[in-house]
Amino acid sequence: YLCGIPSLSALAGFCHDYERRLTALLKRPVRFTGVSWYLSHYHLLSGKSLQEPLSPINTREVSAIRRPGLIDSKYCDLGMDLIIEVHIPTGGSLPFTTCLDFLQAALPTRFAGGCLHPPSLYEEYNWCTVYQDKSTLFTVLSRLPRYGCWIYPSDADLRSFEELSEALALDRRLRPVATGFVFLEEPVERAGSIEGQHVYAESAIGTALCINPVEMRLAGRSEERRVGKECLRL
């Protein structure tokens, strides 16, 4: 059902991991209170990836390593920009402006089951910037290329696959996307569970809106704030 846009739960998990890494480096509480997601380009990769050898053919003797079976999955190269609202306490010996190096060092290398690569060093591209003035930030965001799109959840209340198919046909901006998990029962205590309570759940399919940068630019700063607030509802 889904191909093209990583799940919104993967975005939320990435930001949570980023927040924990940055907190550990700065040794002070850090809060990520908002995130906006802009996709600049997407390229679907053809073919199947060959798995690395990882298991011996015979376990009781020295033998060649056997490859696992091929898994037919969808892979892509994705270019994106993340705008994250970061709150760092001002007290302490470390000024806020010097946190840029820590922001770069704390960036996770995994996202949505793939590897996350910043731009190469030879490109000399400033891929991490800190803005303390929202007007300056919006000026930069308004110049993003129009061939990309902003991603954030929609308000469509879909309860069946038929309603999902009909909504996608009526609104070309909608895309199906994994939105998290739905509990199948109330959390209960179960023997052997890692946490105190355990619950069975299934992945949920929802919709995300692909908003053209021109629409956001014309809507002004109110739309830019809405993008961040909507993504907080993950």
C-alpha cells in the first residue's frame, strides 16, 4: 500500500533519538518541540539488493558462509531538509551559538530503515544552521525549490481501505503513509515483557499532505508555523 514517503513514526523516532544524543553531548536538558519536513528529491532504485553472507552452511564444521534469501523491498535515494525547533537552557558555561558543532555530531545516521548521509565535505555545503530569528528562518524557507514539497499529516478521518482509495482519487496532494500503531487491546501485565505493561498493536495507514513550497510561501509565516504544529501530532 505504501511506497515513496517514509512513515511519520520514523520521523518522530528520528527526532527522539536526535534529542537524546544531543542531551548526552551537551550534558544539559534539550527539548525538540517542533519539526517540519521538506522533501527536495526522490529517486526510486530498481533491482534487488544482494544480502551479505551471515550464516554458515554447516554449523559443526568450517564451511563457506551462506547468504540469506532475497527480500523484495522498495529502496530509494531521498533528499530532504528538516527544520527542528530546539530549546536549550541558556544557563551554563556553553553559549548557544557554540552548540552548532554538537548539533552536527549528534545527528543520527539511521532514518526509516536506511542510512542518513550529510552532504560530502568536498561540496563545502553548510548543511546545519541555527536561526534564533523566525523571520530570518522563513526568508530562507521561502526560497526552497518549487519542485520539492512539504510533508505533514492531513485531517482526513479514514476508516477503511475504500475510503482511503476514494480520498486519494479526490485530492492529488494526499499520499498514503504509515502513521504509527493502533492498539488492539488495553495494556496489561504480561510475564516476560520488557516494560511493566504490554499490548499487541498493528501498524496504521493514514494520509499525508504534499504541499507545494509556492503555496506555503504565499500563505506566509502562519503556514510555516502550521507545518511545525501539525507534525507535533505524531
